[in-house]
Amino acid sequence: MDIEAILEKQQRYMWGQSNFYRQPISMARGEGLYMWDITGKKYLDFFGGILSVSCGHCHPKVTEAIVNQVKTLVQCSSVYPHVNAVTYAEKLAEITPPGLTHSYFGLTGTEAVENAIKLAVQATGNTEIIAIRGCYHGLSALCMNLTAAPGWRGRMQVPGIRHALQPNCYRCALHLTYPSCGLQCAHDVEDIIRNTTTGRIAAFIGEPVFGVSGLITPPREYYKIVVDIAHRYGGLFIADEVQTMFGRTGAYWYGCAHFDVVPDIMPCGKSIASGMPLSATVTTPEIAQALDVAVISTFQQHPVSMAAALATLEVLKEEAPPSHVAEIGAHIRRGLLDLAAKYPIVGDVRGLGCMQGMELVRDPVTKEPAIEEMTELFEETRERGLLIGKGGVGNAFRFTPPLVVQKEHVDRALDILDASIAAVMEKFSL
């Protein structure tokens, strides 16, 4: 079936679909860091299934684990304890933050965040949540309300959610400069609690790196300040590590370690099973015991996804531990900084580990978002065989390759990006 036929059927029988490119791509197969579309064109994948294909496409060990499990047992609801689930829960507890040893599994990051909120409300007896402008938490009605990012919120209204200032030093909402600002964006959380809530909250939720917002990375001190505030007002700290867990940020297995804080509840997913649907909400034994509602779920411990997760963790430990991601991340950062020095359209370079990117601006002084230019950059990179991700208001791109990426892949991606930015500069006479 060609792309025109696929798009015609998509439009006729599906809804809620979106495409990055003027001429959408339909993928046929993948192997390692590469994907091929239905025409046979080859692409270097630096989006990684929206950060989910941690071991690369169709890694032999992960594929073998999936096939073996499919031959044995495909479905087993949570009313029957399964060896894959308990084995993986034990191994996950070995790499999660100190004290977070109890997991509840789901299929999506949205589900993991929903369960985290549910748990926080049950554990504290409070109902109000503080989230951060620009953080993305999922596509359910609750998660869309937690999210305060353009294009993701919708019209659903869930009461009891407040949004704190975004800790974005490149675009400070208070027009201050770090570090002389005194982290006023962090202290704003206390003002919000005292002036717009009952004074007791269930939780403060935030991402270590704001993925959908274009990889905005808060100052190192930010989370220590806001976690202390949340605890003083009765709330728990939910670290949304759906994108950042499993070594994605480099140096550590989880992103919060970069900020020297330990969450009370931690939703995670994406890289967990290298492309298979799975997520986890991890917490302490004490908080887990507070849940007093039914938690039986049809696909909660899906044996095939759990088998993939077990194999994925083994591969990551062997081929892409956090130390490897840190080394690759440093290589990516050097390359992006070189491009920033070369092209004035690059306003900011940011991120951690294999979760880095740049924000494009039309003017380095006014910082006007270069949205049309970013759209064209996607066309240029696609034409040259490179897949990247979008973020921000449409003017930031993301390098989020599979964690098994090597330096030669990075060098190739940077060469393509260099040529693509040059083409955009020429087209827009910049």
C-alpha cells in the first residue's frame, strides 16, 4: 500500500492523527539506529520512537524475549501474579531512587502519572496539585490539565490544579538573570500555595527535563527549593520521569539525581521496554500502603511487555549504561554548541544526556520564535535521512536517539543537521 492510500484510509477511518512533515512518512521496518519507510528510503533515527526505543529498533535480545513470551502466554490480568512482573519489579527497585521500591505497572506514561496523582491524594488526604507551566504529563483529561503547554491542554477542566512559573532561564517569565535572580521562579511555588489553594496540597509534580517544551532544563537548585516547599505544605513530590528514567539524562539511572532530590512518587515509562507499551509508578512502601481503592487492571502486568522490559534492562546495563549516555551526551552537546556558534538562528542549546536540542529564533535579541524556519528544518533533515523531534511552540528540536547510539551516529546526525540549517538560512535569507 502506498502513502496516498494509507493517508486516505487514515483520514476516512481514524481521528486524532498528527504528522510532522508536509508529506508524511510511513515506516516499514527498523534495525538498530535506522528505519526504512515504505519506499525503501533509509533514515537515521534521532527521535527514538518519542524516546521509547532505548535499545534501538528490533534489538535481537529484546525481540527474542518478546517472541518467546508470545509463544508461552500473551495475556494474564493482574488478578494472577506473574513471574515476569515480580522479577522486573525487583530489578527495577535496584535502580530507582533510595526508598522507592514498590511499583505499579501500566501501559502508558499517562496512566503512570494518573496513578501517581491518585496515590498522592490518598496518601496525604489533600486534593490540590501544583504543576509547572510547560511540563507535559499525558493525554487523559487529568493529565491534559496538569499540562500547561500550547496545543496540549484542550478544553477539559479539572479543579484543584495550579501552575507555577516555568524555570526557563532563556525565557525567564520574571525577566531576571540566573543566578542573581535568587531562583524566584522556585519561590513562586510557595506564593501559589499560600494565595490560590487551601494551604495544604497533595503534590507538586515536575519533569527533570521538560521534554515537550523543548528540553528546558531547570537550574540545579530549583527542585531542592520547590520540594522543600511542597513538603512544608503537606504535599508529596512527584517526579515525572516518564521520559528521563533509564539513564536517558546520562550519569544516573534517573533524572532527579542531577538535582540532588529524591521523589516520593516516580512515574516512568518510554525507555522501559524499548518500544513495547509499559509504564511504572514507583513509590515507597509507606505511601503505597495508603492506597485504599481497587487497582485490578486487565493489562496491568502484561507478560509480553514485562518480558521486553526485563530484556531491555539487561541490554541497557550491558550496552548503554548511564556512563555511556553521559559520554555520548557530551559529544552531542559539543556538536550542538559548535552549530550555535556558526548559525545565529540558534538561540539556545539545552538538555541532558541523550535528551538534547536547540531552540531556533529569528532574532537573538528579541528571541522571536523561528516557527516557519523549524518547519523547514524538518523538511531538510527528512530529505537528508535524519529523524528528529519537535518541542516548544514549534521552534525547538530534540535529539533523543536510542540509548545504544554511538559517536559515529552522532557525527552523521550533526553533519546532516549542519547542512540542513545552512539550507534553512539560505532559504530565509538569514
